[in-house]
Amino acid sequence: MLKAADSEWGDRPWQRNLWCIYNGFRLKVKSVPAGNSPPKDKDSSALLAFRGIPISELKNHGLLRALTADANGWAPGVVSPEVLRAQEEWEAVQNIQPDTGSQTDQPAQLISFSEALQHFQTIDLSSFKKRIQPTIRRTGLAALRHCLFGPPKLHQGLREERDLVLTIAQCGLDSQDPTHGRVLKTIYKKLTGSKFDCALHGDHWEDLGFQGANPATDLRGAGFLALLHLLYLVMDSKTLLMAQEIFRLSHHHIQQFPFCLMSVNITRIAIQALREECLSRECNRQQKVIPVVNSFYAATFLHLAHIWKTQQKTIADSGFVLKDLEVLAKKSPRRLLKTLEIYLAGVSKGQTSLLGAQKCCGAAAPHSKDLTFTGVCDLPPHSSEGMWPV
């Protein structure tokens, strides 16, 4: 019987059970009186019709209903235990619902910087925009000096774009927003090379350089702009190579530092440079704000990595390195942008490597979790300028 079941109905258990049910019915039909038995010429056609019915509709077929109810006065005789067991299993099968759980969900698609930016351009940010201070407040001699010797003011037509940048810096990370989740997952995949999605909370974020399991707690002073800057860094083929090199440097056994937390601090520097109008000249020249701010961020990160590597800095030096970097970046933004341009040109030709072959000696430094990372906002300012809230 098993061979017949395999050839006629397949080799799955429920298929064999249905075969047993049907053939048990056929045997019983042959034993009833001639007046009540179905015509023999319909027997083979019933088999073909029975096999062509979808599994979800079999429970409604008259042939199966005849197994459990009287049909035209015919009462079945003794049914074998195999047929009864198959009938019980069939009753259980008909109640099973298809699984539509998350196991069949596809991994989230990577999101580009332009797509993420468009998300913020299309949603209502009015409540966040009320909080921004587009430029810093200067009084007395500082205001006079800035007016006489300071950088030019940003063109009127670019101020809306500048305000958008500062408004995004006021937005926090919303784990319920699918776009926010895609940005985080894209950053994780591009830095680690993983092809699988990751949870929005977990210890894996500490491996990327956040201080805890929830990245939202480290965005103080930079907001979601910090994540957009990281997204910009990893989604461009040229800057991705730079990001991966800096990421490897951040895991050096002596010179390690929290990569993402350092990036957040550089975003803060970019925000302050924009508010102090240090980038106005370049923005006016290019007639753009967001691309200039992005390039300034990348150039500042590149310069930090160069200082960190060549001067053998460690996490204990982080606060002072960032403060000196802020002063240099605000004073000579064009110089940093030119350095980035030269570096990326070399990357495209395969001639530039930020790290090269590092040779470090000495005992391993303590793990970064055992040391206190000092950011820009944790040091006392040299002056009253540049330290206003975003």
C-alpha cells in the first residue's frame, strides 16, 4: 500500500493518509448492496477529480464528507485503525493556518543619503525648527570684530537649506520610524560587512563605537544629523574606504577609540562651524549648504584620523585632540576640504591609504570601555563663542 501511495499521492504523511481514506472508502463501497453502491465507471473518474482538488478545499469535498456521515442510507462497516488514525490527522490538518511571521521577512534594503534626506524634507519639522539658533549671538567687541574681519554672511537663498541642517540636528532617533531604522542598519552593514539585519538595541552597537546598547543616547548636541553624516560617509564608494580605514584604526589594540562617538563629536564641530558662519564663504561659492557641510565633516574626520595615527594618540587624549581640531577646522575649513579632495583623488587611483601598515609596540592599552571618552562638549571652552546650544 505504501508504494501505491507514493506513486499515486506522493510521499508526505498527509498524502498517504488521504490515500488510505480514499481506498478505505472504495473497499467499503464494493461491499454494500448493489442498489446502494455507486457506479463502477465513476470510480476512476472520482480518483482523478479527488487528486485535482487543492488541499485547502478537500475538507469540503463530498467524497471526504461521506467518510464521516451517512450517504444515501449507507452506513460503513468496521473501519481499520489506520483509516481512523488518518481521519483524525486530517481533522487536525484542516485547522492549520499558514505562517505569516517575521521569519519570511526580507532584510531591510540599504538606504542612500539622498533618500534619507528626502524623508526629512517631506515631513513636518516645524516643532524642531522653533528650537534652532541659525547663528551665534555676539555682543560688544566680538560683534564688531566679526562684522569687520569675520567671514561673509550666508546668501539669503541658502538660509533655508542651512536651517534644514540645523533642524535635523534637533531631531532625535525614533526607533518606531522605519526610515530611522534603515539608516542605522545601513551604517551597521556597511561598516561591518554584514548581510543581515541587526536589532536597533543591543551590545553590537558598542562594537561600532556607541557607549551603550541604544545609539539614541549618544546623539546629544548633534541629533539625527550625526547619523546622516555617518550614512553619507559609508554610502559613497570613495568615502566608504576612508570610513572603513578609520573604523579599523578605532579598533587598534593601543589607539582604539569609539568610532561612532567620535563621529558624533565631529558632527558637533560641523554644526558650530556652520552657525559661526565659518562655512559661509564656501557655501556661497558652491551655492549649496548640505554638500559643503558633509564634505567639511568628512574632511575633519580625515584630519583627526591622521593626527590620531601619526601622533600616536589614545583615548585619554580625545578631549584635547577634538578641541584643537575644532579650532583648526573653524579657522581653515578650505584647507581641510582641499586635503579631503586630494585624498579622495588618490583613493580613486588606488594610491592613497590612510593607515598603511601600522607598527605599534608596547603593552596593550586598556579597553575603551575602561576609559572615559571626552568629547567637545565635555571640555571648558577657550572662549564664549561657539558654545551655544544647537
